[in-house]
Amino acid sequence: MKTADDALDAALRGMYREVLAEPVPPALQDVAHRLDKLRRQKKQSWRGGAIAAGILLAFGTGWFSNGQLSLHRQSPGLMTQGDVAHEFVRQAGFAYAVYLPEKRHPVEVAASEQEHLVQWLSKRLGKPLKIPLLEAQGFALMGGRLLPGESGARAQFMFQNQQGQRVTLYLGALAKATTDKASAAQMADTQFRFESDGTVPSFYWVDQGFGYALSGQVDKATLMALSTLVYHQIQ
């Protein structure tokens, strides 16, 4: 008897049959290795090998499971604010790893249509958005895209310098979590933090239930300087 996971796996494989025959990009191999490491460290089990493959395939093709799949088995309603913020920055790292190697389609809307991009994503996220200016630090806007999240739409803006290094700003509303005193204190600790154990180094912070994560394979000092600049520009 087929389960819902079996049906989902079959649908994904049918939809992306040609993609399955292609070699896995190095960036996605790195994501898979890091996920396996995290799984062993935290002793968390995936919902079967088939669904894990389906999730990875969904990320690799940009479909992101239409926002219905979560890479964290714990129910958002049972997660603390710290758990929610940590999951948010993990998803930011996954999004970065998926679109980093893209040459022809790194973004959905190019920087040449910046006004449209801001209006569109602001409407979808339900919040007026600002795109930070990072050109003084050598990073020009490439454009952005819409992504699904656990609690609604998410946005990703991508920047690139002359050396071809890319950083992304990932933002969106965080899922609701427990609101006891311990959780509130934990949330205060996540206002501006560095994450280096996930798929890619990131600085992230939370402001009034809205998360921001700047991710990139650059040195920590550069990433911190860029994150600080972003933080002050979008307030």
C-alpha cells in the first residue's frame, strides 16, 4: 500500500526524470554531506530515504517543494524561538547553495528591473522591502527571487563582486513558536548571530518576527561588515 511519501516521491521523479539522469552538482553534494553530518550529530531521522531524495531533488530544481516540505521534523508550533531562527538560517544556506552555481538563471528578476522586483516581493511578503546598496564594498545587485517558507513567502536577493564571489540576503516572516519566558530570552539571543555549522557561513538576525540572513562563502570579517551595513540600511 502506497503512502503519501511514496506518492510524493513518484511525482517528483516523474516530473524531473531528465534531471535525475544528470550528475549532481558539487554544491548540492556538499549540501547532502552537511545534512548527513547534522543528522548524525543531532540524531534526527529523515522520513525515509525516498522523501530525503525528493527533498534534495526539489531544492536542486528550484521547486522547493512548493513550500509544503520542511527539513525539520518538529512541528513549528512546538519549536522555541531559537529553534525557529536556527531553522530559518539553515534554509537560507540551502537556498544559497542551490542558486550559487547557476550561470544563466541565478535570479528570477534581474537588477535591471529593480523597481518591479521590490514592489513584487514586498507585496508577496506583506512588508515594504529595501534592497541594500553594497557597491561600495564591491558587491553589485544581480537581482532576486521569490521562495516559499514555512510561514509564507520568502525572498532572496543576490549580489556579486568582480571576483565572482556571491552573497545572498534571505528574508521573510518566521514561523510562530512557543512564547514562554525561556523562549523569549532565547529569541533575544538570536538578534544578530553568526552561523558557521550549516551549509554556508551566515550572519542572521530577527526583527519583530521577520528574519534576515546574509550568506556567502567569503571570510567572516567581510561577511560581518556586509551584514552590519545591510542591517543599518534596511531598518
